[in-house]
Amino acid sequence: MLAKEQRLNLVTAARSVLLSSWNGMEVRRLPDFLTRFLSSRIFLLSLALGFAQFFLFSFSPRAWTQRSCSIAKAKSSQLLRVYVADLPREFHHGLLESYCRSQNCCSTGEYPTNPLLKQHSAEFWLLRDLLDSPSKKKENFVRVWDSRLADVVFVPFFAALSAQIQLRGGHRGEFRKRSSKNSDFDRQRRVVELVTSSLEWRRSNGVDHVFVLAGKNETLLSLSLQAPVLLPDPMAMWHVREQISTAVFLVVDFGGWYLEDAKNKLNSSTIIQHSQVSPIKDVIIPHTHLLPPLKIADDQHRTVLLYFRGARHRHRSGLVREKLWKILDNEPEVLLEEGLPDDAGLAEATRGMRSSEFCLTPAGDTPSSCRLYDAIASLCIPVIVSDDIQLPFEGFVNYEEFCVFVSARDATQPGWLVQKLRSIGSEERSTMRQTLSRVQRYFEYDNALTDGAVSLIWSKIHSKVPMIKESIARFRRNRKSGSLPSAKRCHCVS
């Protein structure tokens, strides 16, 4: 311990420094009783104990554990918390395995490469992401095992695959019917019974449940009449959509939810109610591209101005294709090809898109098609002629940086579209192609990508959580008061 005189000198010096005025005024004396206190052993001992307590608490294992838990809790609250509904395996991977065995087209754990199935494989990739090993770190969601902690409940039903199994199983004519020969209807019915009878559904009226309804139709031809047979669009869970209309739907577009056939507008039985689909509650997801992606370093000189390959005749919004074909067919530097997405057709499409500056992506039977994502994969600047198209990840992705949007009215004026594309200079085209190379990964279904399609879908679902919580709170309040709200919510898409 310092001698009393030494301690007094130190305190006096400290007092002089601390209390000196900035403008050079004389040092003021502290009262004698304060001077005596600052020089006492009690003060020094209290100061030492205070520092010891601070360091012991701040660096103790318990304190570090509490602090780590607080940080982890704060971080987890920023992630989407997903609970997987308890459905038997027969409705997801069991269904996939059964299909692969019957068609001998894929191995265990893989999705079929058939183009009509592959382009709607989002249901497979999302569930795969949820079933990954817990050791694999996820950037924007966390799977929870207690449904009370969840933001959303994911329903693991491969609805698009289920529809295709029915269509390819020799009973196409039964697809519209609720019959014993319609295996897809039977699966839909059982899934709805299991989900809507669960505690999770009853707690929220299904508002927080997520269904993947990505399957779109194909225009079938009758072998006897060679007449087009139009199916409901989207096909996935077609018979039970009204029963699950409060849930969040993951769909590739909204275009097929209105009329099954443009010629049947007056038949109200074909109208799908607006309350079943909405940009407010639902999420637009991309098709899976069918063509291999091209790296910007491997890009070659492009000799074609505008390229299109696909069906010339479509229905509904796709009627614009035939008009475009008549206008563009004889234009120089424009290449139009009819073809199917078989192996030979995909090879031709790859060659055509990689050798063209712009790729025409008009509406089909619905506003969107896989062609847009094939163009992005091929670094071919998409020319979108689809007035009602809904695009995935808008708000995250600025499509105007790498796409050309043209109204159907302008595009069908003779000479207008070609002149428009020729007016876009080489420097601007190069910039758009560089942007295409940068955004390619956003549309890639690959669970290893932290900013791929699967990751962005989870982010878009997460953005719906405030609306979901508000709807659940309203439902619970009304249930307590005895006034249950309607099962439908009208948020029209127009």
C-alpha cells in the first residue's frame, strides 16, 4: 500500500488535472471531506472490487453462454421458420420412386429428366432443401420440429408429379373426373383430409400453409380426331383448390386460374375464383430451365437477330404466337422453328439460342413458359411478349436490366418489333448479356447455391410472414367471438 502522503499527492494531482478549466482558469479546490474520502482505503478497495466484479461477470462461461444464446436467438428470428407437415412418404419421395420404377427413367433420389416433368420440379428441390442434414447451414430459413414455433407449414406433396402420373398412366380421360380411376384425385383428396384435420391447420385456418402448385398443362391431341384437348391449368391439385384456398400457393403464373378454355367464357363452372390466387398471398416461382447454362467466357459470336422455337399454335393468351409468326416469318435475321422439347428439339434450341442476340418469349396457353429461363441460361436476351405475365422474385430482380418487354399490340404491328430490336446498340446488348450472366444463378434449382432459385423462394415466402401473422390473429379473434371469417380471401390479381 502507498503511504498516506503519497496517496494524498496522487489524488491532489488528479484533482488538479480533472478540474482544470479549458480556458486556463485557476484550479478550484475540492472540499476537504471529498479529498479525505478519495484518499481513503475504503474508496480504493471499493474501486478494486468494482473492477473485479465487472471482469468476472463479463468473461464468465455463464455470461458468454447467455450472450451467445441471445445472439443466436436474434439471428434465428431473422430466418424463416419452417415446419414440415406430417404426410406419409407415399405423397412425395415414395411417389417419385414409384414413378421412376414404372418408367425406368431415373435413379433413387433424382427427379425425372422428362422435360414436361423437369420444368415443374420445384416441389422436389424445396423438400430436398428441408430434408438436408441439419449440419448443412441454411442462409435464410431454419426447419423447426415444433409447429408452434413455425412461421409457415410446408406441405410435402408432389402435386405436379401426381398429375403427370395420372395423365401418363393410360387414363387421361379420367383426369377431370372424381372417379376411382383417377389416382391423382384420390391422392389430392387424402392429402387435403390429412392436412385440414391437423392441429396446425385448425390453429390458423390454413393461412400459414404452403403448397407447391407448379404443374402446368400440355395441349393434348386426340388420336382419333386430332383435336386439341385442353386441361385445367395449373393441373396440380385441380379438384381441391377451393378447399385449400386460404393457403400460400407457389405457382409459375396466374394465367391459368381464370378460364379453362377461351371459347367457354360464359360457362361459369370453368371460372376459378379470384380469391383462390393472389399476388399478395402467393409466390411466383420459376420453371426449371431445360437447356444447359452458358458461361459468359464461352459465349460466341451471334449471327441471328431474333430466335424462337416451339409450338406455333396455342390457345388463350398464346394466340399471339400465330400473329407473330405471320409477321416475322419472312424477316431477315429472324429464325422461327416449330418443334417439341424432346432430345433432338432441346439440342436444336440450344444451338439456336446460343447463336442469337434476342430470344422471343411470347405467351403460351398461360402467360409464362420455360422458354424465358432457357433464354436466360443461354445468355440470349429475352423479348417478352406477354401482357399479363407475372415474374418470379420481382423486387429482388430487376428484369428491365436484361429483358426487352413489348406489348402484344406493338409486337403484332408489321416491322415494329424487328426495328425495335435493331435500335438496341451492340454496347447495350453486351451490357444486358453481362447482366444475364450475373442473374443466371437466381433461376438455378441447386440446393448448394445460397442465392439460387430455392433460396430466393424461401426469401419470398418470408416476405409474406407479416401478412400471414395478421390473418391468423384476425382468424383467432373472430373464432373467439363466434364469428368465423369466410374461408376465401379476395385479392384480385388485376
